[in-house]
Amino acid sequence: MDKNTRKYFISPDATVRQAIEKIQDNGRKTAFIVDADEKLLGIFTDGDMRRFVLKNGNLQSKVTEAMNPNPIVFKENQKEELDKQLKERGLLAYPVVNDTGQIIKVVYWDNKEDIIHPSQELPENTAVIIMAGGEGTRLYPYTKILPKPLIPIGELPICTRIINSFKKFNCKNFNLILNHKSNMIKAYYNDTEKDYSLNYFTEKEFLGTAGGLALLKGTIKDTCFVSNCDILIDTDYSCIYKWHKKEKNLISMVCAIKEMQIPYGVIHSTEAGSIKNIKEKPSYSFLVNTGVYLIEPQVIDNLRQEFLHMPNLAQQYIKKGLKVGVFPVSSGDWLDMGQLEELENMSEKLSEKFKKG
């Protein structure tokens, strides 16, 4: 067993939170739960994390409560069966074990982390709408010179990085909703060589992160993604799409798992003022909106050109009893440059990712 493979191993005594950190750090979105003899006990992936979180699982629970205890495994003499799985299923990793269940190696369908399996490609007609009209006042003084979509993260503007993240999943139809410094954004992309279509829709006045979608009435015929222009999500967009369609949602919100520790002892009391218990520095986890959505075309067609943000639109649908869902991702997979300190953090994280690759 080589050292590189062991970086994907984690103890059954580890917490779910530690397992999430492991799959973020190792770049493969997979961790193998093994005992002291390296016998495989289960696998923990992004999908296992989502299922656990949606069941309101506690991140301080042991990973054994969230893992898949019956993963697909292969023996050394099953090369033909393994090759077939690599071509057909597109799972991220396949452990190979010996007769006693110890992992002897892990086979990945592809050695390059930025290449996806054909089964992960989105339908070719999947449109992506990027809300690129805001002033970005929280990013002053940068946005006094450049519009927010053109703020560079490394060598590329944030908007181009968003486009590239979707292109990897076969998206070729992109739409920018513009307002602030719209001519500068158009000039940049008109002068940029593209292997995708890019359409512009310009607001006369700022309509929020949902109101501007009304400009696309009649142009979007299928399920589409909507993204703010100041965030990046490192996740499997095809997985979000398949889940959205399976759940028959009209709107799906991609939300990140955030954990917050209270730095004090928290008191729980009765109505009479007696103390029931004291929790010292407890941690709580929440799902927070990342600014990425998957929506059905009728959502756009039912909008009016008026000021409206996406969370308010989702709330309207919920009140009507219409289906709105949440797709969790780990906090480490969400990069937000909405504020100056986060902009620097995004650049650092992307630099680390490129070094790992």
C-alpha cells in the first residue's frame, strides 16, 4: 500500500466533520473508513454527506453513522469486472481488497481530478444564467475600477471561472444579466475567444438576483442553473441536476454546511428559571445559501420585471405549497468573494487546488 493511497484513510472513531474535511483535503471527494489493520469498513463520499445532513445528522457523530458500510469492492483477480465498472458507472473510486478485506489499492476512473466521467455530463441544452449586474460595493476599491464579474481570481476573472466550472460538465449556453458597467463586461467578452454561446440581457434598473430573470422570458426552454457572479462551487453539477429532476423541484437551492461554535457555556433552563443543563462551547451546524440555484423554465416565465431576490422568490413558492429543495455541499466547496477578506481567501484556496492538481 503506497503512502498516497493512505491519505484517503480515516479511522472509524473520526467524526463526520473530520470526514468532510478529509474528502475536501484529499481532492477525490472520497474517504475510506478502515480499522487498525486497514480492513475496509465503509466509504464516505459527498453523497453520504448530503444524505446525512438532510436527515439532520449531527456533525459531531462518528463517521460510521454516515458512511456507506456496503460499498462496491473488487478483488485482485476481478480486473475485467473492474474495467467494466470504470466505463459504465463512473463512480469516483473503487477499492481493491484482499481475501481478508484489507485495502491493497484504490482505482480511480481517471487520474485527473478535473476530468469528469461521461455520465456526469449535463444535457447539452442546459443553460446557465449568471447574475452579473450588481455594483459589488463590498469589494471597494476594486469595483470602483472594474465591475464585479471581471475581478480577477488568479489569472482569470471570477465570471470566467464560473463559466469554466459549468463548461466542464458540458454546458455551452451562457447568459449574463448585466447592469453596472455593462459595456465594460460586454467589451471584455466580445474580445475573448469563446467555445460557447454567450448572451447579454441588460437591466434598465437593478432588479435583484431574481427580478432580472424576467428579461429571459420565452428564451429558456429547459431546466437551467442560476448563479451569482461572486461565488464558485466545486461540486458535481450533474448530481445536482439529477437530484433536482428526481425530486421534481421547481427551485433547488445549493446550500453550504456551516458549523459555528459558541465560545461560551450555553445554559438551558426551565420556565421557572431552574437550570436543566449546561453545554460547554457547543457547536451547531446550519445550511446557508451559496447563491447557486437550479430552476424550471416556468419560474422565469412567471416573473415580472420588478425588484426581487432569489431567496424571496423561493419563499413565495414555499408559501404556495410548491416544491423547493435544498442540495447541501460542504463549506470547503463554496468559495465566496463577496467581501475583501473572502476575495483573498478564494485566491489562496484556488492556488492550493492548482498545486494539488
